[in-house]
Amino acid sequence: MNSPTAHISATQVTTGTAARLLKVSPDTINRLCEEGLVRAWRVTDRGWWRIDYASLLGYLAERRDSRTCLFR
């Protein structure tokens, strides 16, 4: 299965999946995680992120509601 939702569990997504869902680069998702704009945690010694799916959707909805640029 190679759909954008292939790596979604009930509560978390990878940075790659989050990037595809929001149509941005993985670097943008990493910045959101590092800046604390979405709830996320590191899962490996290499520093890979897992992002809380509800938090990601909340961030997206907040930015849409504010009618501002989606990402800085």
C-alpha cells in the first residue's frame, strides 16, 4: 500500500506521512516538531519524529481558520 495514509496509526504518523498529508517537505514538518507547534516525540537515536495525528490536524485547522500563511 503506497497511499499517503499508509503509515497512520490511530494516534501517530511519521514525518514523511505528515509531509504528504500537508503537502509540504519533511523539513517543514521537522521544524514544526522542533518549534513545538505540533505534539511530537523522537523515537530513535537518529532523531526520527513521530507526530500526534490529532495535533497535526489541529495545527492545520488552526492555520486555515486564521487565514494566514500555512507555514512560516
